[in-house]
Amino acid sequence: MTTVFDFGLLAYDPPGWGRVLLVGFWRSIELAAGGYCLGIVIGIFGAAGKLYGGKVVRDLLEIYTMVIRAVPELVLILLFYYVGTDLLSRASVALGFSRVDIDGLSAGIMVIGLVQGAYATEVFRGAIRAVPTGQIEAAHAFGMRGSLVMRRVTLPAMLPHALPGMANLWMIATKDTALLAVVGFSELTLAARQAAGATRAYLLFFLSAGALYLALTLISNVILRRVERRARRGLVSARQQ
Amino acid sequence: MAELDIVSPPSSPAALSPKRILVILGEPHRVVLALLGLSGLVMAIHLMDWAWLPQYLPKLGDGLLMTLMMLVASVIVGFLLALPLGLVQVGGIWPLRWLATAFCTAVRGTPLLLQMWLLYYGLGAVFAQFPEIRGSWAWDYLRQAWPYGFLALTISFAAYEGEVMRGAFAGVPRGELEAAEAFGMSRWQIFRRVWFPRAVHRALPTLAGEIILQLKSTPLVATIAVTDLYAVITQVRQATYLTYEPLLFLVAVYLCLSGLLILALRWLENRVPTGQ
């Protein structure tokens, strides 16, 4: 056996494993995008709760973010994946429905979203605090309800401050999807491992998977930087360094 | 792009004296929450199955030791590698600068799990092909899993911290370097006396966050058969068929570890004068 790469193994059609890798890559992107969006939703509510919520809500959210930030993602994913699906199916049995089987993708998105939500909460909280209070007070003075102020003033105004953190979170989300390989969800990393195990071409497949991840990161980087520049276009440039 | 700062406190609160802690904990809703949490804990202890714990305690201790060794070793070696990585990105000749930037980008742009499997399965398979390596003294180590886990963790830490060091080296005010030059110091002296210490100094506050992130990466070594704390818990789960108890125990241990680490790093940080 030689160490020279046999690139024929990467062919798209069945003797090659290209298709398996690309399907895995697509599933990784789906997971990351779904988890990221869920994380943003949790983050917005979390930040609003931390800033404007009652004492109990604030403390509970503090516990949520603290636990997520202190415990390894791998452990959290295992915990949410097994315990979450177990609890949900038990609950549905207790309520008289038939056992629900949550498909891997939804469970994975839920897990990534819960982890992302904790970080997004902190990002949004910091960003909302960076919005001059006068703007929010002015909106209140115009008689807008809390949700309307949030939608029309606070969220758009905090966006430029939140974007650098959100860009980082997207990078973390794409890389965290790999951890779902450990619970048997066949995203890119697990697909690469299966292909490598079947063909013994470990270096080739792991390097190809790495190249795909890297391409995703680099392309996202370019797009995010452009979005960031656009969102900051009205801001005083002293903050841009 | 700056790495996400997730551990440093949002705004450093006034020093937590015992009295202040009492005031913070003494608020009525916190007392209720604490009682609820406590009753949950008591219920968990009574209603759940913890019979496996005494039997596995020595193994868990060994696993914890392995986790901590991986953390400490990879942080120390990774930091030593991060110094040149950061330095050549700021002041190196272009091939070196290009290499270091490519290295940091590639490592930071791919999942650590993939890197670990690449090293363990990929490099491991390559090494096994060469009889010269199989016959040498190194094979005793290369056959085992922990060197690959250690290598992957070290590389990862070096890349992330290298990026921090790049910023730190670049961020030392030019005036300080020019002042050193004006005093007639040689380039090496400027580096040794001003540039290097100032850069490390600037990087220290982010080091705590990076170390916590590194602690959270260590359980990945369990996927390549290194028996750290996480791997022992996996063994427990497979032997006892328990879903909740071992995982909750693991979460509790990591919470304590992170908490202790944060306290220790904060204590260390306060001992370094910041000059502000």
C-alpha cells in the first residue's frame, strides 16, 4: 500500500464516495443554519429577558447561559440529544399520543440551537446595551408598545453591534455540527469517517472533509464581512478601529 | 476577527466580600430558587440510581487526572507554539508569515473532532505502513491514542492563541518600540525587553477564556479511545444502561471544574500588575 492519494475515490458516482461526502456536507449546512436561526430566536428572547425581565426570569437565564458556557459542547449535545428525545417521547406517551420518534435532523437542530442560544443571548445583551438609551426612550415616548419598540428600534439599532459576535457564532455553529457525529448523525465528519473506514483511505477523506469545512468558513467569512460593512455604513467610523 | 469573549465577567463587579455575597443570596426570590434547586438535588439523589458511583470512583479519578493532564500539557505547549506563530504573522518574512496565517486559518476553520480523527486514523495508518517506524522506540508511543489527542489539542490551542498573540504583538504601541530604539537598544534587546513582554501582557486577559474553551474541548479525546473523564462516563453508561445519572454527574463535574478554573485564573490575573 502506498500513501499516494487515489483521487478516484472522491468520484461522485457510487464507486467513489463524493456523493456521500456532499450529502453529509449539505446536512452539516442544514444543521448549522437551523441551529443558528433557533439560536438567534432564543438569543433575542434571552437578551430581552435578561435586560427587561423580572428577577426570577433573569436568574433563570443567568443559570442557563452559565451552564451552557461552562459545560463542554460534546457533553451538552449528548445530554440534549438523549435526554431531550427521551423526555419528549415519554411526554407524548404520557399524554396518550403514540411514541414520537424525533428525526435526527430536528434533534440536532434543537441541540445546536440550545447551545447557540446561550451565546447569542450574551451577544444580543451586549449589543442592546450599546444602543443609546435615548433612542429607545424616544420610541417609548411616541407611545409604542414594548414589542413594537423592540421590532422597530432596538433590534435594528443593535444590529451593527451584534454582527461581529453573530459572525463568530456562525463559525462556531458550523464547527459544532461535527460533534453530532458522536451521536451517530451522519453529517460531513461522520460521512468522511464512514468513507475512510470502508476504503482505508483515512488521510484522503478527512483532508477532503477538512477542505469542505474550510471552504464553508472562508466563503462565510467573505459574506459576513460584507454584511457587516453594510450594517455599519451609518455608524461613526471611530468604532470601526 | 476577534474570538468571542465568553468567560470574562460582563463588567467587573465590586469585589465580592462575604457580606455582599450574603446580600446577593439573601434576596427572597433567590432563596426560593435555591430551595427549589436544593430540593431538586435531594430528589435526584434519592430517586435516581447512584449505586454505580462508588464502584467507578477510582476510574473516574483516573479519568479526571487524564482530562487535567491533557488540559495543562496542551495549554503550556500550545502557548509556547503560539508565540512564534503570532510573531511571524506580524514581523516575519513573507513565506513564514504566509505559512503561519495559513496554519491558523486552516485549524480555526475546521472542527477539532475532524482534526483529531485525521491525526489519529490518518497519521496512525501512515505510520503503521513504515517498518522503520514500527521498529523504532517511538512506536510504543505512536501505537497509543493519547499522543494524537495531545497533538490535536495542542495544535488547536496554538492556532487560536496564535491569533490572539498576533493581535497582541501588533497592538504594542509603536511609540514604546521607538522609545526603546531611541535608547540605543539592538533589535533583539527591543524584542526581549519591550515588545515581547508587552505583547504577552496584552494577551493575558484573553488567556483565561481560551483556557476554559480548551477545557471544554478535552472530552473530544474520548472519541479516539483516550480514557479521560468523559470516556469513563461512557463506559458507565454502557455498563449500566442509565441515561440520566452518568450524564448529570458529568455535567456537575464540569461545572465544578470550570468554576474552579475561573476562580484560579482570576486570582492569577489579579497578581499580574496591569499598569492601568
